[in-house]
Amino acid sequence: MVAQRSHYRIQYPVVDRPTLDLKRAGQFSIMNVSERGISLVTSEPHLDVGYEIKGVVRFKSGNTAAIEGKVLRTNDTQVVLLLDVGVSLPTIMEEQRWLLQKYNTLSLSDISGTPEV
């Protein structure tokens, strides 16, 4: 049984992934984003669980969002952030519209290669 998420999550195609700029830790590619969480792509997780983050998300659409939170978990390929100050719902919806317009498809999982969960 798959648990229902409390916030809509956008999976990004590799070429349109936004970036997260962290002052003390560098820049990361974002795999998916919701109002309260972000999954970062990494080949070497160098952010420890509990590490407090503050940064700016830069979307390919031109939108930006200031975020704050902490590292929730890590594995060999990603770092998952839990946000206290996250991406606003209007920005999430605008990003969804931008991707749907660009790719002209009903299912973003078709273009991201990752099923929506």
C-alpha cells in the first residue's frame, strides 16, 4: 500500500530540473519539489541528516523561491529536505503549467522517467 502524500509533488525531466543554491554547501540539481519537501540529486551526499539549510530554488521557468529547512534523509543518489519555509502553492501550480505547456502532456511521469507517487 502506498501512502498518500499531503502535498502535490512535481517530478522534473532531467533537462528542466531546477537548482538549489545553498550558501554553505553549493548548488544542487532538484529531482522533485513540493510545498514542504525537495529531493536533491547527488553522487556524494555530503549533507548530514539534521543539517539546517537556507537557500534559493531557481526554476528553469524563471521563478525563484527562498527556502529554509533541514536534511530529512540521504542515500547514495539523493538528499531529501523537509522544509519549514517552502515553495508556495501558486509557484508549484505555475511550474506545473509551465511543464505541461512545454511538453504538452497530461502526465509529467511520462517525461521525468519517474512515476508520480
